[in-house]
Amino acid sequence: MSATLDVRTRTRQLLSESSTAARLAGLAGFLLLANAAIQQPGLFIDQAIGGLVYGMILVMVSLGLALVLG
């Protein structure tokens, strides 16, 4: 619980210290990403599934190497 509060406190501190240009750039990036997700949601789903599969393959390869190499 305290870790969550620490993250929230740190986030608020960073937001209060950030410049207006950085806030506007973050908002613009979020809006562009949201717009793309609304227009082509399948693209994001495909990328998410592909990323998960790629991650699982990397884990299996690393576990296999750990078993072989000891």
C-alpha cells in the first residue's frame, strides 16, 4: 500500500515540476495514440499478441540455454 502511495506522490511531484511544453507534448502523444487506437484497434491487438508471443519465445529459449549450459 505504501509503495502505491509513494508512486502517486512521486508522480504528482514530477507533474508539478514539468514544463508546460512537456505536458502539452505528453497530451498530444496520448491523443495521437488514442486516435490511432480508435481508428484501427486491430493493429494494437495484433501488436500486443505478437509482443506476448515473442516474449514467451525468448523466455523458452533462455530457459533452454540455462538447462543446457547449466
